[in-house]
Amino acid sequence: MTVKHIVIWTLDGDDSAKAEASTKITTLLTSLVGKIDTIRTLTVGANGIWPEKNSDIAIVADFDDFAGLETYQDHPEHLAVAAQIRELVTGRTSIDYEY
């Protein structure tokens, strides 16, 4: 089994502010690859269509198991990134599942 970790955020501001926040979030999250060894894959993407009804940006990451996800969640590098992301977003939802 593998664990899929998906987090989706809503950003505040106009298109320019959202684009700037999306770029920063992407940079922050992708910087974790290679620093946290339990990350198997990690992609970040900004919404591409229907901005009036969709969220703005998402991360999709894979881990070997829930223990690996917990290691990621508790890692000091992730905690620092998460704190910075919280300052940029107005809403968050997530799901973690085995497949």
C-alpha cells in the first residue's frame, strides 16, 4: 500500500496576489523534496479552470505508509513551511488515504 496526501488551499486577493502566493507555496513545498526522506513523490499545482468555484492550489504527495506521512508532518522543515503557508491562505482542506 501507498499513502496519498492531498491538501487544497484557497488564497485571498486578486489574480496577481494569488499568482504570487501560488509561486511561493510551490517553492516552499518543493523545497522539502530531498530534505524529508519519507516523501516518495510530491507535486504542486495551481488551479487551471473555473476560479470562481474551485480552490486555488493543491499538493499531492505519496508516502510508503501512514508512519511516513506522520514523519513528514512532524518534520521541522515541514513545520516551518506549513507556518509560512498558513499566512498565505484563507482556507484549507485535506485527505489522506491508502491505495
